[in-house]
Amino acid sequence: MSTRSVNVKWTNGKSTFKDIELSFDESPDVFKAQLFALTNVPPERQKIMLKGKMINDGETWNESIKALLKDNITLMLMGSADEIVEAPIEKTKFLEDMNESERAQAFEAPMGLKNLGNTCYLNATIQCLKSIPELDKAIGSYTRDTSSSLNDETDIVQHLALLYQNFNVTEELRIPALYLFVSGVHRWQPRFSEKDDHGGFMQQDANEFYIELLSDLRSKLEDPATKNKTFVKQLMGIELESTTKCLESEDEPDKKEKENELQLSCFINQTVSHIYSGIKNKMTETINKRSEILGRDADFQKSSLICRLPGYLCVQLVRFSYKQNKGVNAKQLRDVKFPLELDLHDMCTPELQSKLEPTRALLKEEDDRKALEIKAKKAKGEPMEIGESSSANQVEFEPYSLADDPGSSNSGKYNLIAVLTHQGRNSSSGHYISWVKKADDYWFKCDDDKISAVTNEEVLKLSGGGDWHMGYLLFYKSRSPEKISK
């Protein structure tokens, strides 16, 4: 057996924790991360004793320690959970005196996540999910079922919540929570723990991880304010109405159905150069299936329209396809543009279009008003104040949802808020990073634990066409009008 169920007696906290799972397949650092979650004793301050011997840090377990570790044995943990005294606060720095890293911190840059060995797909996904405030708050407030243990491999949400709760603290505290989350991912979905010929963890597909994680969040997460258990579905769920018609027999009855999705797909071929056309093409497709009237397979046309848009929309650029002769998911490198503002009105049912019109009219008035203000400033020779919207978090907005459908979009217009990109030639290699919007023309590039500031122009260059990073998952937020002070 590669696992043991052990007890830990914490001397400083005068507590005993029973039935903690310890795995020899993972490093002692992961076990210390588990104890950190239980006691809040940072791993670097933990001293774990077993029959007079100390369990050291490192990647592997000492053979003499492994021989002593039996089921139900009790380990002794020494270490204080008291807060570490912070260094004195530095004197105030002015923006013009800051370097890029200091400016990023002043603008509330995301905290970086250390790459623990091909975990960039996971880090990039988490950074994109954190760009959705409602989801961020719900995950941080998640309370696990008290009847389950901390190591319950079926509840990855509790491990994610622990990471979120330690996200904005020092790296020394954040890394143990990240170790624990990665370990939880490997138990929750063993396929993400596949190893290469050298014993290291293999690269994984970020979209596959995103869909699996979002499905678990959908089934377990609730709105902390309303306790609504369909919270994720309402916030990110898409509904489509489809009609399937046989092209070879008029006697075959049309089939109408509703479908639910968590993302829209942009399929890429030699004619697609913009995500709008890639999404639109998928709305009308020819499929081959059995015709009951003809008694054989026949061609059908499936036509779909969106009947429900979410407040937060994810669009996947389908760049990977399996190549049988090479045995890999090869990548489509074609340049496919994506906009900072996406409008899906034309892909909606007539009923939904009519519901979107009132908010769209308000947005048009707002855009026209701003255009006139800019024109007037140009005429007077006044500065355009392009970067002024960096204080946009002080602006209040009208609700983005339809009154009878919480979490939906009431405009069909979306602003880009995050991009997950991939660099490389196939899904099992290369590198994933995320790009997260802070304000108009102010973004952060999150390359694992390296965070840097970028602009709209740099983000729009992520459309593909070469070996640089290119968009794979796009996250949009429903646009709503600014509140007008009376």
C-alpha cells in the first residue's frame, strides 16, 4: 500500500487529528500542506516527529521513515500558528517613482501561482475564474460538508476554497495551499496525474480541466447571499433551441429540442478568421444520422439559436484535433481575431432579441453621449484622458441580468475580461498562461508566478498565426449601462 491513515498530535495547539491520509506517492511537502490546512502552522515552522526521528522536507520520503509509518500510528507535530510579525510599512511611493512590479501591485495585480511541474494549465484556469467576482466570492465562502474529511477526493471545491482563502497572503502561505489543491486534483480526477517517462507530471488540456472543474462547481457551489444552488448554471449557463430537419425526405418529422452548454465553441477551418463567424457556422451544420422514414443514414440540417445568454460567457477556440498518424492532439495555428466587445444579438431567438432591446437602447444612448463628449473635447483641443477609466471600479452600473432571470445577460453585448492562451504545437506540451483585465487598456499577464502589466493592443495580438501565445478560452462579461446620478 502507498497510503497510510495516521493520527497527528499537535503539541502547541493541544489537539489531535485522526485518520489523516498520508501518501508515499506524493512528497512530504504535500503532507505538510495538509497539516497547514488543519492547524494553520506554516510548513516551514512544522516539526514532525515519529519515534524520535524527524520527517524532513523534500520530494521523496526517507526509507527509514516509511518503514516506521503504519496505519493508526500517531505523529507528533510541533509548531506555532501565531502570525509572523510583519516588516515595517515602507514610506509612500509616488506612481512615477515605481517600477513595473510596484505599479502592478498598486493597481491590485493578481497574485502569482508557482508552477509545481506542468501545472500551468491549472494556474491559468484559476486566474481566469478569479476574474468573475461573483464566482470568486462564492468559492472563497464555500463551506464543505462537515460529514466529509478534508481529504475527501470527491470534493475538489473544498481544496479550491482553501486556496482562495490563502490567495492574497504571502507566498510562503499560498504555496502549501496550492500543493494541497494540486494533490486534490490528482485524487479527484486521476487522469490529470498522468506521468511521463521521466516520472514527472504530464501537461494537461486547460479546457478539459476547466469543464471538469466548472461542472463540479455547478453541482456544489451556491450563492453565499441567497443560498441559490443553481448559482453557477445561472451565471454561466447557455441555452439553445435547435431544429433538426432531414434533407433527403420531407416525410421525416422535424425534431425540436433545447440544449444546455457551459461555453460556446468557435470551430476553426480555412474560412474562419474571426470568432463570430466560427460561432455562427456552428449554429447551422449538416450531420449524418439514421432516418426512421428512409431506414438508413441520411443528411440532416441542424439549425440552432440562443434562447438564453449568461452574465458571463466562455468561448472556446477549438484549436486541437486528434491526428491518428501522429497520435497527438495537433494544434490549428490559424489567425482568428477576437474582439474586446462581442455582440451575440443576431444569434438569438426572436423572443430573446425582444427582451434584449431595452438595455441595448440604453447602451446606444450611452455610447452616443460619450462619442459627442469626445468630439467636443477634440474641437476644443482638450486632452482625451484615454487612461482615465483606470478608476472604473468607482463607476456604478445597472444590473446586467433580465429581471426574471438572475445571472443572465440583458443586452447580448459582452466585454472581454480574461483570456487563457496556449503556446506550443499540441495539447500535451507547450505552456498556458492567462491575461486578466483590470481596467480599460490595463491588463495583467499571469505567467504562473510572474505577473506583468499589458495593454489592449498586446491582448489583441493573441489571435494566432504563429508560434506565440494564442487565445484558447475567452471570458466575456455582459455589458450593462452606467448608472446616471440624478
